[in-house]
Amino acid sequence: MSYWDIGMRHIVDIDGQPLAIDVEVIETTALLARENRPLDRRLWQIRAGEYHPVLPNQLIRLEEDQVTFFETTPLPIVNADQRLAA
């Protein structure tokens, strides 16, 4: 049986908080909203100990047989002076 004991097909973990989801594909902003995380955060997917950046509004396919791990970090603040070319 592919369902978890709680009746949901997918489990994701964002910043250590597990969340049960019953959809196969989810958009990153919807995922952050479901977890009550600020939408202005950078989202990283963790696979085998490696961090992979996830783009805003990117669709993510969730696996039924494993927990998908994510972490959020604040977006870097770039000053106008740093954007100027040398």
C-alpha cells in the first residue's frame, strides 16, 4: 500500500516541520504557504546531504516512498553599490 498510516501519500519536511500532502506535484510558493513560511525565503531541496536550490513558482514532483526534505534561508540583500560593474 502506498499510503502512509495517516492517509496521505506524500510527506515533506520543511525546516524540521513534517507536513502531509496528498498531491503528486506542488508549486514551491504553495508549499511554503501550506507550511506557514514567509514567501520571500529561498527554498532548498536536500537530497543525499546535498542542497539543491528550488526556484520560485517551480513545480516539484513528490515521491510516495520517501520523505522529501527542504530548508529555507533568507534571500540575500544586495545593495545598489554591489550591482555596479567595475
